[in-house]
Amino acid sequence: MARSYGFGAFGLVKRKVFVSYHHGNDQGYYDAFSKAFDDTYDVIYDNSIERQIDSDNVDYVIQRIRDDFISGSSCTIVLCGRETPWRKYVDWEIKATLDKQHGLIGVNLPPNVINASGNFTVPDRLYDNIQSGYALWTTWAQLVNSVQNLTSIIEAAIGKPRDLIVNNRPMMTRNGTPPWRSTT
């Protein structure tokens, strides 16, 4: 099986990727990703950060995300399901990724269908970086098609110029409600 390696202080190392997703709805996609690519990549994190970092202090949580989960990774892969944009931890994980200037990849999951405006639902901070050319956007089918596809996408994301990063949105302070669930 092909492996993706970068160069570390002691030679070749297995690339580490952080996966951000809505744990309530998209756990099955994370599990499938982890199973498919665990031999090729060091997939960081298989549990909800929210359950591990028990704090409402946003600055503290962001620092812990950066230090404990994003540091040491090559890039972050955001699995974009139908409700992902309304999850504060996904926003914070994207922000921490951009703060560290790591690669950023958005993956459209099958349940995330085109909305009435003709677009997919994407976290705002990710959208800004897709528009700037910093983040890459792909589909679940393209991602899981082969290890070589994922390797190419990761290497392209890592190679993006850092001056394309857009990270100036205010951070989400709480989870939002998707429009189709609104009670007003």
C-alpha cells in the first residue's frame, strides 16, 4: 500500500492529518476515513474534543486545540456534512489550523446536498479559504477513491502559499441552528 511521508528531523515520517467533523451526524464517515487511511496516514483524533476539553473559555480551548491536536499534523481535513457549519468546535479547529498555517481540505459528504442557492453548506471560515484559493474542496467519492488521490490532495494543500490564508472572522461562541431547524 502507498504511504505518504514528509521529511522530519530524523528522515522520512508518516504524515499526520487532523480530521474535523460533526460528531453527532458524521461519525460514520470519520470511522470509514480512519479505517481506509490509517495504514497510510497517522489520523489524529477519534473522539470529540468537546468531551476532552471541558471548558467554556474559548481562548483556552483554541490554545489546547492548537497545542494538543493541530501541532504536529500536516493538514486538517474537514468532513462537511449537512450541519457541520453550525458546530463551534469545527470553526475553532479550522481557526487553529489556519493559525498554524497548515494545509486545509474541505470534503463534501453525501448527506450535504446542494441547497436552494445552488451551493453546498460549508463552514464560513472554510468557505473564505476555498474562495481565496488556500483551502482545497473535494467530494467524499473523490477522497476515498484511492490513497493516491488523497495523497495528491494533501500534498497540494500543504504546498499552498500562506499569504492566501483568510482567518479574520469572529469565532463562533456557541453552536448554531441550521435554518431548516429554526423555530422562528
